[in-house]
Amino acid sequence: MNKRPFVLILGVVMILGSIGFLIWSFVSTQGYEKTTAIVTSVEFDPTVIDNDEGATENYKITIEYTVNGQKYTTDYNATEGAYSVGQQIELKYDPQNPNNTSRGEMSLPLLIGICAAIVVVGGIIIVKNIR
């Protein structure tokens, strides 16, 4: 059985998926405004997150922010020690629906780098299997 068509499709999907994700990342928070939020609680969550360095403990952080005089709260997951009660952080919110937020932690260069790496790998897969 020839695996070439499957591998070619995989390469194309990697490239298109990366480009689509990059575009979605920008479009989904376009028009969001920045505000300063305050961490109001940090609670241990027994869930375990695996990463390259091993398992880390997971914490739920509750953040409070004010938009047009109205207070809002939202929860995010974080690793141990990443946040402390009373800490001020930058938060982006949708002015049309302030309940929609983004911490915006992934920087543009990092996001572009990750997507570019996936595109390169997808391109290599395609080139190797076209011959």
C-alpha cells in the first residue's frame, strides 16, 4: 500500500492548519481592549498537567476586573507560583461582551515561530513525498 497520498495530505493539513490558527488567533481578539485585573484567589486544582519537564500542579486563579463601572470575574488555569492574590495583571476583554477575555500571554513572535516551524515540517513532508 502506498502511503504517499496520506503523507501528502498530512503535510498540506499541517500547513493550512497552522496558517488558519495564526489568522484565527489574531481575528478572534481583534478589537479587544486592555485593562488591569487583580488576582482575587489562587486555589489548588487536583488536576495534573503533563509537560516536557514532568507533571506540575495546577491552580485555578480567579481574576476580577472592571469595565464601565461594572465588576467582572473570570477563572484561568495556572501553574504553581505563577500568580499570587493581589497581583495585578493585564487582561484583554471584548468591549461588546466583557465576559469574553484573553490573558494574551502568547507573544506574537512566539506564535509566528511555532506556526512557521509546523509549516516547514509540513513542507518537508510534502517535498519528500512528491519525488
